[in-house]
Amino acid sequence: MTAGPVTIPRESPAKSPRRRGASRGWWAAAAVVLLPTLIPPLSLLWQLITNGPGALPPTLRLLELFAGTLGLTIAVTATALALGTATAWLTSRTDLPARRWWLIIAALPLVIPSYMAALTIIGATGPSGLLSNWLGFVIPTPFGFVGAWVALSVFLAPLAHLIITPALRLIDPATEEAATGLGAGKLRVFFTVTLPLLRPALVSAGLMAGLYTISDFGAVSLLRFDTFTRAIFTLYAGQLDRRPAATLSLMLMALALLILFVERRTRSRADYHLTSTGRQRRPQHIDGWARLGSFVFLGSYALVSLALPVAVLVFWLTRGLGAGAELGTFWAETGRSVAVSVGAALASAVAAIPIAMITTWRRGRFSDAASGSVWAIYALPHITVGVAVIGFALEWAQPLYQGLALLLLTYVAMFLAQSVSTTQDSLRRASPELEEASRGLGRGPLSTLGRITIPLVAPGMAAGAALVFLSVMKELPATLLLRPTGFETLAIRIWSATGEGFFARASVASLALLGVSIVPLLALTYRDLRN
């Protein structure tokens, strides 16, 4: 019989004395990787200690910002996980026609930045909006919580889709078939067997979506919903005293650490390793109203998340061409965007390996602190990261100021959590005894790394690199502050053209950004298409 994967809960690595002792090499590499992630929070803390907190907003205002940020984070995370799980299950577990195409379509909205999603909502609604013109009546623009919730949820759901899809594929069918044989219905099997086995993927996707929501500036700013990030930007832009903004940034970082603490406290102590079995999964047959409902759901999601943004961009482009607008060229910006995105993606993929190792297979005393520092900077507003890094460069590293190396280093620090998360997921689903067996057979550390560890984490590294590439392509605030003089990317082109009212130029750059970003997404989904 042929062999295949089966998921078996095992004892937590924290209980294994052999795994507890982390090798010095992995810890040394992790320490070097973590240094850039410590620069922004330490720089902000140094400003607070040396200069004081400054004049903070009233306590009631701080509570409103906290409630708004936390409420939006919870709503977006829950909605994105629900949408991503539904699209992943329909495209990987059922016999829907053209499900491979639906798998790609469900992932494509990830290429759309949050500020572009917000512009899509604004451009489609209101008195002169695209949908209002088509339908013949005015659709009010959903400013505030509803607009920010819709924009972030719809365009973060593909993140959950990409993480949950391979996790669904790796669950052994024998586990679910055993529950079915004991009399459990489909829904009960899903909620009592499938979802618990998806916990690592759900936690990774939820952390990414939640912390992205905490740090987002584009959507909440354009849709006028008050969160910590919008308040921080207002303090930076409207006052000469930057101390209050730094203090609010530290509060935001504390909120991210609180979320991480809650996740650690509630995490199951079971691992999810893979061994061999002979089961082959058969797609679940759906017909009748269930099939119709599935097509309606997937089609509606594709219309809202893909067709509508592209239609708004084309609408702006055609209207600008009709008015004689000059589009200009964007090849230089495209080349710069691709270059820095590839560099940051490769560096992040490599840097994630030691962090993932010391937080999964080789847990030690400071593992949680290492993981927390990676996620804490991921949650910081990018405008705050940019200002903190500028302060650090001016104070202690002036040769790096406005240099490309400092920009790439900042990208790696900001988005390292994405690579770490996907790499951790690969390690959790592979048995650590494989590496120990290699060492027991006389293989050295480097040989074991190349022959065992890297192949095991390769899927997670590839997924993380693709996510980092997409994030850097879309990144705006930190790039504005840290870029070398004259260094413009597609995101800056979109931002500047929109701010000046040149929507036709912004639409061309936006379409170029979408076209380039599709490539890593297709590479990311290729593995799932083969299966």
C-alpha cells in the first residue's frame, strides 16, 4: 500500500528534556536576527525615558481609541477567518466544478492594499460613485466602523485562505472517517475533528489578520474611523512635539503583546505531527441547493473583492483618458518595487529559520520573548516604525540614514512575523525526531540543516516569502520616511497621484501593482493546485 500523511497528537516539546536544550548555534543566529526587530520599540522607549510622555489625550479619548481598535480587530479577525475557512474548504474539500480556478480567485484579493480597498469603497459609492451611476441611485459611503470592517475583512480573508488550505490538505482522511463511522454527522465532524486539527493554521492566520488590523493606517484613515494608528498619525503630522505619538505607539505595542499573551495561555499543548497511512481523500460531493449556495457565495466574494476594485480602477482610467489626462510612465517605479520586495522576501525567509527553530523544536527559557518581539513590531504602525528607525539612524547610525540597506532591514523587521509564522507551521507538522535521527547517524549540524531541516520548512519558507513580497509591494508609510532621495515605488506613486487628484495616474500604477503581485500568489497556490 502507498503511504500518506496522518495527524497524531504528541506530547508538547516543552515536556521533552532533549528538545528543551537549544543549541548555541540556533540561539546565536536567532539573536542576530532579532536585533533589527528591537530597534523600533527600544528607540520609542528611549524617547519616552529621555524626553517624557508629553501631553497625552484625555483618558476618555484613550479609552475610545482602545475600544475602537480592539473592537475592529476582533470583528475583522473573526470575519476574515470565517471567510477564509469557507473558501479554503469549498476549493479543497468539495467536487465543485472549476474549484482549482476558485482556489486562485479566492487568494487574489490579497494583492490589494488596504488603502486601495478603501479607495475602492469610496470610488464605488457616494453621489459620483461607480455603483451609484450604474444603479441609478446614490449608495451612501460607509464611513466609520462598517467601512473599515468591510475593507479589512474582505481583503484579509485571502490570508486565512492561503494558510488554511494546505492545512486542510494535510489532515489525514482516516481521522474524519473514523468519526463518521461512529455516527457523527458532517457538521459535528467538522467542528469536533477538523477545526481542532486546524488550530495551528487558524492561530497563525488569526494573529496575522488581527495584528495587521491593529497596525493598519490606510483603510481607517480614508474611511474616517478612529483607531490608535489614526491618532498617532494625527499627532505626528499636526504637532512639533512627537512624544505623545511615541507614547501611543508603545500603548499599541502593549495591546499586541496582550493578544500574544492570551494566545499563548489558550494554546493547546498538543503538537500536530505527520506519519504515514494509506488513505486517499475523496472530494465531498455537494449538489442541489448546497452547490448553488456555494457558487453564489464564491461568486459574490469574487465580485466584491476582485471585480469591483478592478472596475473602479478602469472607470478612473477611462474617465481620465476621456478628459485628456497624462498618464506618464511607471516602469522605473515597478522595477524598484520588485527589487526591494524580492530582497526583503529572501532575507525574511532565511531569517525566519532560527526564530522558528527556537520557538518550536528547541524551546528554551526565552522562546516566548523571541516570538513576542517578532510579533510586537509586526503590530506597530508602519509610520511609527519609520520615525523610530529615523531617530535611531540619526542618533547612532548616521551612515545608514536614507540608505537602501536601512530600508530593507526595516522591511525584514516589520514583516518577519509572516515568515516565522508559516515556517513554524511547517515545523509543527514535521517530527523533530527526523533531525535527531540525522545527528545520531553522524551528520553534522550543517549537513542536517541542508538535508533535513530546510526541506521540512521549505513549504513554510516559500509561503512566508510570498507573503513578505506582497506586503513590501503594498507598504507605504515607512517607505515614504526611509526611502533614499528620489526612490519612488508603485505604492508611493499611487499615494502621491491620489493626493493630487490624478486618479487616472493612480489607477495605472494600481493596475501595475496588482499585475506584479499576482505572480507570487500564483506560485504560492501552485502546490495546492497540484494536489
